[in-house]
Amino acid sequence: MKMAIRIDDLNLNRIKKYSEDSYPNESCGLLIGKRFSGVKEISSIFPAENAREEEKQYHQFLITPRTYLESEKFALKQNAEIIGFYHSHPDSEAEPSAYDKEHAWPWYSYIIVSVKKQTVRKITSWVLEDDRSKFKEEEIKIVQTGLEKK
């Protein structure tokens, strides 16, 4: 059975906009939500400033411990938890890089946004296997809120 992550169109559009606005650098942030019957349900996102050195921001991101702690507090106020991260790949594919694999943690979802010429091209989600050998792709289920057009 393929794993799945569920996100509403409003939060997905926020991720897309942040990714396009950050171009040509990588955007990043945290996914807040809960896990129900094997599906991770994203209730909100927590955008983060890319704290990587400026000359590396075009192909790497860094979320500081302080931002991680702030996002944990934000999640707890919603009776939720951090269930993953999102980041963009400027002028690259929506697939995990070697750097992503080296820095990822098992169980968390990693939404990757391919942005080319400041336009989102593709969005995927991945989970690192427990033995850290490879990523498995997750299905992204989009819930329509009717509040925002795509």
C-alpha cells in the first residue's frame, strides 16, 4: 500500500507561492498536522527562513533549531505535531537529492516542489525508509476547500 499525505488546496497554494517567491533560492518550512490510519493530514504549514549560507541557498536549505522549536510550539497550540517538511528545488526535479537523503529523518514526510523559471512545475512527497537506504514516494491527496482557486 502506498503511503499518503493529505493537504488542503489553501496550504498547498501557500507552499507553491512561497516556493515561487523564494526562487532562485530554495524555500523551506514545516508541515503541521496529525496521523490518522496511516495517512498524514496536514492542518497548517509553518514557513521558515532559509538559514543556509547565502551562496548555498540556491541548492540547499537549513531550518534553525530555534525555528524548529517555534514550529513545535505552534503545533502544540493546535493539538498537532510536526509531520514533515517542505522545500523547493529551483531549476531541478521534485525528487530527493543526495543532500536531502543525508539530512532527512525516517517517518517524516518531505514535500519537494520543482520550480523552474519562477513557476512551480511539479510537487511530490517522500518518506525516508527506516534503514535510511532510500526514499519512498507518498501519494499527495489534495482536499478542496473552495476558498482559493488553483
